[in-house]
Amino acid sequence: MKKQVLLACALVLLASATSLQAQSATGQITGTVKDSTGAVVPGAAVTAISELTGARRDATANKEGNYVFALLPVSVYSVTAELQGFRPAKRTGVRLNVDQVYRVDLELQPGGLTEAVEVQAATVAIDTETATVGQVITEKQITDLPLNGRNFLQLLFLGAGAVQTTGEQGSMRQGQGTRSASWGRGRPPTTS
């Protein structure tokens, strides 16, 4: 009887563990391959190559012309689509951040495989695939930022609309310091 209870508990734990999602340092590139008329191009060979490491991933556009590169490591990528009878289309400079879904739609032009159309991704990517909001703070921003009172939580205010009203570090709002932060600048804390 005891063994059956232990076995049942173990199965419940295993079942719940598989439903948990862990955060990972990966992102996703997705898109649609179309021709110059706007019609989808199924069966196109799509390749994503990291411009930093040379790592390569291959995919094939499905019958709706869609492709997905899931679980890609953070990097800068070039994405290429090829199909017989079309010039290859290539997008370079695709910067993929942690937990980002970057959409790269490619347009194939009629022509031979010796010709190629290359587009450089210089625009800011907007994540239209999910409703998540995120921001990457670079090491340079952290080291160059004059933290008021050296409170690391003030890095949170770099994100648009980030406001903390109460919490463990005291009362904070964007543009206002904490009482401990005021004390750190050489002024005694004030009471309100």
C-alpha cells in the first residue's frame, strides 16, 4: 500500500514538472516566404546563420509559406530563403535577444539562383508574435549609469512605464529616490 502511494506521488510530481516552463537564453525567428505578387511560397529552403558564431539552422516553409526557428541562441543572424526558379532573398543583421520572437518575412523575386536580393535589418524589431514586453539592459548601460545611491533596483526604471510604489527597499517612484538613497548621498533621511 505504501509503495502504491509513493508511486502515485512520484507520478504526480513528474506530471507537474513537465508542465513547468523554464526560462532559457534563447529566442525565435519566424516568418513567411512570399513571391513578388504576394503569394506564399511553400517548400522554400530557409536558413538562419549566426553572424557571430557561424552556427547554422535549416527549415522548410510549410504549405502556408511559414517557417519557424525555435530555441535559437541569442546572436545576430542572417536569414536566407531559396527555391528553384527564384533569386535567393537574404536578410542580415537580425539581432535576436533573450525570449524574443523576431519576425522576418522574405520575398522571393523570379530569376536564377546566381542572383540574390539582400536586405539589411536596420530597423527596431517589434514583437508582433506575442504580447510580452521586455527590454535588454546592456553591460555598458549598467556601468555608465550613475546609480543614485548605488541602488541596483533603480536599473528597473530603465524600462518604459516601470513604477514601484512600495516594497522592500522603501517607497520609490521614477524620478524620486529612496530614503536610504538620500542618506547614501551624504544627506540624512527626511521624514514625511
